[in-house]
Amino acid sequence: MQLTLVIAALASLVTAQSPSLDTQALYGNRPTWSKYDPPLATIVADAAKAPTNSFAGKQVVPGKAFDKFYQIWLENTDYDKASEQADMQWFMTQGITLTNYWAQTHPSSPNYVAAVGGSYFGSYDNSYRLLPESVPTVADLLETKDISWGEYQEDQPYTGFTGYNFSRQSDYADAYVRKHNPLVFYETVTNYPNRLANIKNFTEFDKDVAANALPQWAFITPNMTNDAHDTDIEFAGKWARGWLEPLLNNEEFMKNNLIILTFDENDTYSKKNTILAILLGGAIPEHLKGTTDHTYYNHYSNIATCEANWELPHLGRGDVDANVFKFIADDLNIPVAEFDTTNQYNNFSAPGFFSDKSLGVGRPQLNATGAGGARILPALLEVFADASDVNGTGSAATFFNRAANNNSTGGNSTVVSPSITGSAAPSASATVSSGQANGAAAAGVSLGAAVVGAVALFI
């Protein structure tokens, strides 16, 4: 009964905020994929032969304001609750608190997709999805300057794992989930083993810290317990400080790095979707520690800031118009824009490829100028040369396979043993599909993405 009332209330909210929303048209033509959800035996076998890239000894490509950029994401917490937690308040004394930082939508997965690709492409739930090779990511931008990149996903069973999730083997509770792993939504990564070799777990993170082998750009995701998803901000705040504070005292790790500690989205879907974000690291000037920044930002600002810092091309999507973090923008003489958020909520997804395949992935802004004067990633000009093409079927549509077995970021590949804990597999499968209920709700309810998000609150 409670769930029915919530769905009805949020359906009204969707209608009120977007009277012209045609949910049947919006969700009646969804593309589908077969979910990859292997049993434990397959995972163990694949882990034994999975290659892992190392960036030990690789030359650092200097940036204008920082040399390394690390994103650490927690889960589903309202700004006020996060900012009142004691350990998060301690982090606020160590860096710059961004008081006007927004998530893109609800639920989790679209925000992760957006953070590396400049759009969530109409994603409205946490289902298994893939974007075609005509859609590049920040990884492609970084590789134009030979800047190393990677991800660290806590409890991912092995490097390059693309399965739907991996449960904690002691009790089969959720641990690693694909929906919190942004780069595996893109075939520009998943189609190439040497790129998947950059998608590691926390065991590999510890090794890389010890060997001074971290990439220059990394996306870091705790497991479902430590990120607050299955616990709360009190638990996650304590975990975050216990894990990150030693790194903040590590001179080599901190050397001219920039860290953003933030959340994927807020928890109360009826509120404006603002979230706490804190900039930390060696690149933060001493006089700015403990200060606040009220400039408008969103997840696309992370891409735009990297573009400005390393003079990278842009993706032609949300990154083009996103603000660069102000202390860096000021240093580089880049203006920041003011945004009127009076009627902004960001609590349901706009239409796009994932909600209606006939819309395609959309043509990027081919002629736009991005942060710091950047132009679009050159290959996209050829991919989307046809003005009517919304999927990118130009002659360079597979330009990302320029060297499928060659690591363009200079890493050294090694095969690692599986980092899987626990004993025997459960009778059916080692994985517990935490998103199945969410996917079922999305398939059966056509009340808009906000309603799907409401269902997600109850699973």
C-alpha cells in the first residue's frame, strides 16, 4: 500500500514538472540487452587469466593546475545529511566544499554513465545497458595526450569483469555492482581487453599505491556497504575517512593531485537533486582549505575540468557547457557561468537512446568550443558527418579500435590471480542480482523515470 501511494504521488510529480511527457512514447521503444551474470565457477576461471595493466614507471603528463584526478563516489544521500556527518565535516576542513553541486537524475546508474560520457543517454533505471562505439568517453580524451586512466571498484572479482554484480561470498550480500562502474557501459571499453585491463579492484589499488603505479585519472567506487547504499551516511562517512585520511597523508599520492569526494544522487526524490561534493588533494591551495564555493556544478564539471587542465578535446555533450571548478578556472582565466536553478530538480531522466532507441545516441555539438577553448574529439567530426545521423555511422565509427591489443596509455599488462574470498559457491550462482527488481519495475511501470526511481527506494 505504501509503495502504491508513493508511485501515485511521484507520477503526479512527473506530470506537474513535465506536462507534455508522453510516457508511452518515451518508454515504448526501449533497446534491450542480454544481461551477463556468470556463475562463480566461470568467474574464477576468467579471473585466473585476466590481464591487469600497470602504470609503474610511466611518465606523468603534467597538467596546468593538477597532474592527477581521482573521483570517489558515495551513494544516495541528501546534502544536509551528508554535510552534518562528523567525518564529512572533517573532510570539509581539508578542502573546498562545493555547495551547489548537482546530480544529473535518478536513480544511480544514469549518473555514473553521465560522469564519463557527458550524457546519460536517456537512462532511467539500473538495467544492463551498453553504448555503441560511436560514443567515446573521457578515456578517449585522455588518450589523445597519452594520459593514463583507470577505475578501482571495491569487491570487483577481477580486473576487467563485466558481469552484472558480484556478491560478498560470506553471506551473498551485494558487494560489487555494475551499475556503479561507469566505463563498462561503453563498448569503446568493453570491446577491448587491453582497456578492460585498466578496470581494477581495491586489491589492485593497494598494490598500485605501494608501487607508485596509479594512473593519472581514476574513478573509485566503494562497495555497497561502504558507499552508504546498503547502510547510511554515518557508516559511509566513517569508512571514507578511515580509507582516505591515510592517503591524504601520503606525500607521493598527494603530489599535485585533485580529488573529488561526492555522491551519485540525493536520497529524497522530491527534493532538488543537490549533493555534497568536496575537493581535496595536493592541488588545493592552503588558503582555500576549509572554504566553500557556491558556483553551479554537476557531474559533467569533472570532465570539463580535466579538459581544461590538460587541454583535451571535448565530447560535444554536457561537458561543453559545464563549469570548470572555480579555483582552477580562475587560475586559467576561464569564466564560470551562473545558472538559475529556481525550477530545476533533476529528479527524472529526459528521453534518449536508452529509453527510446529511435532517438539514437544523438549528435554531439560538433562545432562547439569547450573548456579552455577546446574543440571536439576530431574523430567525431567524421563519425557524425551526416547531419541526419543520430547514431554515428560514419566511416570512422570504429575508430576506437585503432589498436585493440595495444595499450595506448603505455601500461604494462600482467596476469593476476583471482582476488575472490569465501568458500564454496551457493547452489545456483555466486551473484545476487540486486537490480532484477529494479529492472522488472522499469519494464512493468510506464509512469516515467521518477517512478522507477521511487521503486528503487524500496528494494
